[in-house]
Amino acid sequence: VAASIIIKNGSSIYIEDSSLLQIYAPLTNNGIYLSDTSNLFNNGTIRIGNLKPINDANAIRIDSMSQFLNQDSGKIFIDSMAFSFSQFQGIHIFFFFFNFYNQGKIYLGKLNNLAQGIGVKDGGEFINDTTGYIYAENVSTAISIDGSLSTFKNYNYIGLGTAIKKVGTGIKITSGLFNNYGLSEIQI
């Protein structure tokens, strides 16, 4: 259990198959922060905000030419945020050349409310690959794209809400690009 993890200066972290990384309620820091050409490779389970809501921060923030790869066996749970400010997201990809690749499963708001699930801004890129699944429940805005060079690419499955748990806005595009490729599915 950690308050936050900062990965900088070209560093890399590998989370193995049976590992659990649990971020316990970051106060004013991002739960996981990747910066300066750093990488995180997840094959295990990451839980953020399940023990106590996330306060004034993002659950995961990626910038400065860094990338996050949630691999096939990887699972990410972003469970609750105490504040509903729109600038704080579950996953925040910010500025040019920053990537989040999802080949595993991402659960947004499974336990409690999130203001924003995934925010792609100012040239960031999110790729939900052919084996990737995103499940959003109890989220005001599940996916937000803002910035003319920002892109979200879906090659598999996005589930927005269930019969019991609702999503306010599924996909909000202020500027940028959302692509839904091939046999990919968005279920509302």
C-alpha cells in the first residue's frame, strides 16, 4: 500500500502477474505519475481509491513522453474520488507523445463515483487494443478528449454503465479524435 508512486527520468517499473499495487488515497499528489520518458508495464493488479477516496489529484497521470502499458493479464481498478473537479481524472494522459496502451481490463467507478474516468488532453493518446476492455460505472464522464492532436483509439470493448450503475456522459469530445475500429464494440 502506497500513497503515491512517481516514475521519472527514463525509469521503468514492471508489475508482475500475481502482484498487487494498491494506492491508498493520495492527498495532493497523483496516485501514479509517469514523467520524463518513463514507463510502467502492468501484468498484475493496480487498485487506486478502493480503501479511501482519492483527493485533489489524478489517479494516474502520464506526461513528458512517457507510456503506460496495461498488458493482457493486467487489471486496473480506479474506485473513487472525493472531489468532482473536472480537471482530475482517473487516468489523465497529458501533452504530446504520451501514451496509454490497454491490452487488459480497466474498471472505472466500480465501487464509488468518479467525476472523469479517462481524460486525453493536448496531444496525448489512449489505445484500447484488441484484447483491451474498459468498464465504466458510476462515472460522470467516462472518456473525455480535449486537444486537436489528442486521440482515443478503440479496437475492442468499452462498456458504459450497467442496468443499475449509470454513466452521465459516455464519450465527450471537445476537440481531438475518437476512432472505433473494425469489430470493436461500445455498449451503452
